[in-house]
Amino acid sequence: MRLTGKAAIVTGAASGIGRAVALRFLAEGARVAGFDLDGVGLNETRTLSGAAEAFVPIVCDLTDPSQVERSVSDAMDCLHRLDVVFNGAGASGRRWGDGPVDACTIEGWQRTLDVNLTSIFLMCRATVPRLLATGGGSIINLSSVLGIVGGDADFATHAYAAAKAGIIGLSRAMAVYYAPRRVRVNVIAPGLIATPMSRRAQESERIQQRLAHLQPLTGAMGAPENIAAAAAYLASDDSAFVTGVVLPVDGGWTAW
């Protein structure tokens, strides 16, 4: 119960990693406002939590500045304070035309950056003043191993990689700037995690065969709960002396 008395916003809370983080925060005693476009998924998260009174579902398009501002205000009306922000919403850009840089479409580039990077900027812009008003807090931004190392032909989504690398740069700049005001900013960089977003990798026999090399710790995809455990640490006072860190949770991918 490391988060008892704390209030958190979790984006992407309708499924996958965001849902696992919301559930872990609730289990650790926090009150949580879950943001997502998927209202049905948010209600499922609420039901799964067993703590419906502590979970506030908020439907929001995180790429829309006015919706983000309004949704954060709505969350504050319910939570009354803010201690933790987990920015976990994101998406693969393949459906919009992301790919190798020579094949990536302009639409694919822009939409992928909007969903994965600009959304985090908008959330940070809206929530930092609330964290400062609380006296400090923790921001945890979800990046990817592809924001740290290059991806070969199986992972050639260059707009996505650029967005995830941008998250790291933004987070470290924020960590330094806001440290004197007791706002900590850290990054989690997952490897391949079994979520709805990674369905392509889950269904690829080639990628599954590569896991023993890519993620040698288990030779398998990670679970959303692995990321949630790291997020709970970074959200709690156990990490009170930690800021500006990029924490790979990747089964050894980036250790090569």
C-alpha cells in the first residue's frame, strides 16, 4: 500500500499496460483517474479493480489540447489533488503509414508523433501546474526499447522510434528543470510486452522465434504487470531520490 493517500492520472487505462498500471496503483492504495478514448474499456478496468469508488473513468482524445485541459480539470474535481501521472497511452503507427524513413508517409509520421509524443507533452503541460500545487510529485512516461536502440526490419517503424526517443529527451529535460520544485520525471522503456498493441508480434512466428535472443531473461514476451510493478516503484516514495532515469523493463533487450 505504498500509494495510500496519493492521487494519480493514468493514460491508456482502458487496456494493456495502462490498465495494468491503473490496477496496480489502485491495489497500492491510490485514487486513480483513468484517461482513454475507449469508454467501454475504462469501465471494464473499473470493474476489474474491485475498487470502483477509487477509479474515475474519463474519455479523452489525448491529441486534442482542449480535451486534455478539460479532462485534467475534471479529474482534479474528483481527485482534489495530484501526486502521480503515468503517461502510457500510445499506438503503433503502421495503420497510418509508419515504416522505414524512405517509405513512411507524411500522414504516418505526423499522426504517430501526435499520438505517441505530442499527447505526452499536452498531458505534462496540463498536469505539471497541479503537481506543483501539491508540492511535487512523480511523472512516469512510457517510452520503448526502440527509443534507445535501433530496430531492424522486424521493427522498422521510424516515426514510432523517433517519438519514443523524443519522450526520453523531453522527460530528461523536465527532470532537470523541475527537480528543485520536487517534481520527479522518469521513463520506463518496455521491450516486447503481451498487449493488444503487440498483436502483430505475438502472431509472428519469426518474432516469437527471436525472443530467446531479444529478451534472453525469459525468452518470452513480458507481461503488462511487469511494467506496472516498475511504475508503482517510480510513483512511490521508494524512488524519492530518483529522477531523469530511463528504466528498461525489457528482459535484457538493451543489455546487448
